[in-house]
Amino acid sequence: MPRSTPDLTVIGGGFAGLTAAVTAAEAGARVTLYEAHHTLGGRARTAEAPYRTHEGPHALYNGGPHWTWLRRRDLLGPLAPIPPLEGARLRFHRDGALRRTPPLALLRLLRHRPEAAPVDEDFTTWAARIVGPEGARAAAHYTAVALFHHDPGALSARFVQERLRRTAKLPPEAHYPAGGWSSVIDRMAARAWNLGVRVETCARLDTVPTGTPTVVATSLDAARRLLRDDSLGWDSGRTTLVDLAVRSRRGDAFAVSGIDFPAWIERFTAQDRSLAPRGESLVQGQVPLAPHESKAAGSARADRLLDLALPGWRDRLTWRRDAVAKGRTGALDRPGTTWRDRPAIDRGDGVYLAGDMVAAPGVLSEVSFTSAIEATTLALRSGVRLPGLDLNRA
């Protein structure tokens, strides 16, 4: 007799939700996925042309298990490599000017493996013993590219050091899917549909369905409201996102890392011309904000970097949008905490969490992936056992 209910319900159609749906369907489960928005993707959505922006970084790091998982299934698609000449235009904003070389302190800290950094001490205190206070501050500010926090040095030393090593690794771990993140999401969605996943868009749920294990792959804020569980909270960043397009000019910087203050701006059309109309450059700036600061404060700091990186950019401006991202930039571990202390994946009663702010290892999207795999494995083991079910295929 056909099963009348799915073996797994997934709430949320972003990267974590699609990872969970594909993993379960590959294992032979019947899956229904609910997405509140009219399109899939979550924060991995790419805006429609002419300016194909994102709600955060365009890059995908290749150092985690999600990279292998995507590649094995031919879901990565073509990548947009950074031309060597453009890569040489990375600059560091230090002492009010753009520098070609990173701070020496950053290079010295890269010799230390993350496990050598203490969990229960903040990064600035630990790093200052090695490179001095100014060097520690410079290295901490550099990690804004992956942390989106106004004071990265106040976070756990081990947490920050891991991200320092990952973001400064040579050759770079960051890669760029051609066409933006949506190209990866579209391939994941197509695989889910081909595997028989039932996808319901414009379907915002107020309660968790009963009678089936459920993976909640939403933001932590949305999960807290859905599950009515006030314990679902964790620190995340708050940042001004500045998206703008300018008429292209030879010699514009590729990217600028803020050393005087945490910030990162990048010209994404340097590697992918499809993101903006011909003759225009698409730039995104991310400037972390302190709790008391306004969007305008972040925009002003971004403008200071743009003045140096893209001379005459105001006269070349064709489009601009400024926004604030709050609680949408991944988990931040304070001194004395690790990823194991974040909200647990298994919430009991057949409910499991997935996303970038739960108890799973990795950097940025890797946390979403690893938590989705773990949540799906636990959910299927808690439900109906299927003939030939093989959870090791993930």
C-alpha cells in the first residue's frame, strides 16, 4: 500500500533544506519540502538581472565536505576563476591608505594551527602575546571577510584563528560559481525534483507537521518562532551590505580588506562578467556594525574604501543599494564556546535543526551542509525504515 505521508518533511528551501531533501531522496525516502518564498534558495538567492547580487558573499569555499558532495553530483557547475591580473589587485586598507601587502602580523599568525589557539580566550588577547596588540587587531579585522562582526578580536581565539587560516590560504579556497549562487541552487532543485521530492513554494507553515520526522532548515529566528522555543538563539553578525554598479575602469582594485576597521569590498565582475551589464562592474561591500550603529555609519565607511579602491566611482555610479543584514551571517562563537555549544540539531519529538547557526562544524555554508546531513540521518533513523535505505551514500 502506498505511504500516505512523507518519510521526511523539510521546512526551508535554502542550501541546508535542499541538501537535506536531496540526501533523503537519494536514500529512498519520500520527501516534501515547504518554502515560504516563491522561489528556492534562501540567502543563496541571486537577484534577477541586470545586477545579480546576493545577500552576502558570492564565494564558495572548497575546503569542506560540501564541495566534494556537490562535485560528485555534478551540482557545482562551471566556476568563474579570478584572472591572475585581477587577483594581484587585492589591497589592504591600513593607516588610511591602500597597501599591496598584508600586515606582517597576519603572516606570522598563519604559522599557528587553529587547535593551538585556546577556546576560552578571546582572539585579541591570545594573538597579542604573539604579535603585539596592533598586530592582533589587524589580523582580527582581516577576518571580517568571513565573520561580519564589528569586533572579531572579542570572539574565541580558536574560532577566529580557524577562519583566519581558511580565508588566507594559498591557493585560495574561495571559488565563484558562474552566474552566482543561484546556479548551484537551481541544479540542486532540479536534482531534488528528479528524485521525486515534492516542493511546495509560497507555503509558510505556522506549526510543524505531525506524524513525520521534520528537518527545520530556516534561520534560527524563524525556527524559534516556528517551534516556540525561546532557547534557540546564538550570536551572529550585523553588517551594512553595499551593492553598487559603476562603469568599468582599468586599474580598479579587485578587493579591499579593511585593516584599520573591519570591512571587505569586492568587485565580483572581475571573475564573472555575467553579473552586470557589459561595461559595468558590480561591487559589494560588507561593513560590520556595532549594536548602536546605523546603516548610514556602515555606508560611510564603505564610501571611504570605495574612494580609494575605485577612483571617481561617484561619477561612474549607475546603481546602488544599501541594506542591513542582522543575524543572517552565520554563528559566532564567544570565548569559552565552540560549535558544540550552539543549539542542538536534535530537538526531540522527531524535529531536527539545520542551518548555519546550529551545532555543526565548518565555515559559513559548510555549517549548513554538515548540519543538514546530520539532521537528515537522524530524522530518517527515527522514522520508518525503508527497504534498501543506505544513509552512508551522503
